[in-house]
Amino acid sequence: MFEFQKLKYTNYYFSLQILFHFLSRTQVTLGEVETKNEISDKELQALSLKLKSTGFEILEDSTKKQIEKIKTLIIQIISDEDLGDDFILSEFLSSELHKDYSSISKLFSQNENVTLEQYFILQKIEKVKELLLYKELNLTEISQKLGYKSVQHLSNQFKKITGFSPTQFLNSKEKKRIALDKI
């Protein structure tokens, strides 16, 4: 089994076609491909070049793999779930990765320019921006969806990170967002 990192979200469908063409696979999940047969170094090199041309990269370093797995889990949970105010990041990651949270947090902080908790907050703020721009949910619903204790807590954190209140952000001409994989 090997893992690949999505460097950008363009050409996703094309990249999956490349994987399916090159590999006799048993399983493909987000960021991972399990092959039925061993692939040769030459095939792996050709696959790597094809993937890089579409914005993917094969990760061979175990630390990079673990960091990307952590990031993927955080992005998935924020994108797919209603966190609710009882969501606990440390319990979620420990359960998903089958590791002690302190070792997960230490690994992340040593290899990224941000703590795990800060990364989680940055991801949540980008999700708040997205939901604000969609204008389908009000601020109370957004705060509940993303696990904030109150609208005030969300607003304070939003302003601390962006320099704007949620309302100021919506009313500004330039609504800057950061791609989730660039945080």
C-alpha cells in the first residue's frame, strides 16, 4: 500500500483514471491506494510522474504520511459532520489514529508551523467563511454546526483570525478564502 497527497484539487477525476489505468487495485480511499500485486520501481516512477502532472504526489516518508492523515481527518470531520459542542478533537484523533493524542500533537507541531489546535481552528474559520458566503445558514446555525459554544465565541475567534467580524467579512468587497489544503 502507498499513499499520495493531493497538492491541488484540479484534475481529480483525471488523476483517478491514471490510478485505475496503472494499478490492479484492491482498495482506493481518500489518500490511499492498496494494490493487488507488487508494482515495480519503473511502474511506480511512471505513476509518480503522471500523478505529479495532475497535482498529486506519492508520499514515501512515514512522518509526512501521518501528518497528511491528520490533516485529512480534520478536513473531513469539518466538511462532513455537524460537530456539536460536545466534539473533542483529541478524542476523535486518538480514536481514528489509534495513538495517544500527546504523541499526535507533538508530531504535528514539530513538523508544521502551527499547533494541531491552531490548525483545527484555522480549518473551522475557513469553513465559517464558506458557509457565510453560501448564505444558507445563519450565524447561530453555523456556530452549532462547527461546535462553538455560542455565536459570540465563533465571532470572537473569527475576528481574532481574520481581523473582521463575520458581518464585516460578508460586507467586504474582498472575501478572501484559503484553500483547505493550503492551510
